[in-house]
Amino acid sequence: MAEKIKQPVQFNNQVEAINANVEKRENPKDYVPMTLAINNKGKKTQKDYFAVFNSTTLGALQRMDLKDAGLIWGTKQAIRSLGYGASCKVAIKFKTAWWQQGDLDIKKGGIART
């Protein structure tokens, strides 16, 4: 995988804007790179990427220029309105595995996180 990556992952760089270059996409199947405006200690550059996975915090995301990111209205609204609130963990203990009995007959389960 490492030899397939032409541009290595960059750390300690601030992404100032994401541009999906939607206006350049005449055919939805055509490849058009995404352009990131990057600030590295005062040196501003723009780089094209095949794909962008943004996993930043909401505070940092709200400071990015996303007007050309190609986001739908609902996603933009979620970014504007979401925030971090208090949270707690809840656990429930049952005397018997009632979900494995009777009509339910659930044999496998999973773990969920929110």
C-alpha cells in the first residue's frame, strides 16, 4: 500500500479549505481531484488529492472554508448545529439471556457506539 501512495500523509498542517471542484465535473464518472488549501506554519499551498477523509473535531471543521466542498444542505446544517454535550455510559444487566429464548431466538449480537 505504501508504494501506491504518491503523496505521503502530512502531519501538523492546518487545512483551511476543501474544494470538491464540482464545477469541473461534466460527467459524474470522470475523476476530478479534490483541492485542499493548506497552511503549514505560515506557508500556504494548495494540493490535489484523490479522496479526502476528514476526521477533525467539529470546532476545527467549523473554521474551514467548506463553501466549495460539495456538501448537501443537511450536512452543512449538521456542521453548524452540532456540538459536544455531557455524556454518560449506561449498562443493563439481566438475570437471564431472554433474547435467546422463545420467539426471538437471537444467537448473535454486536456492539454499538454512538
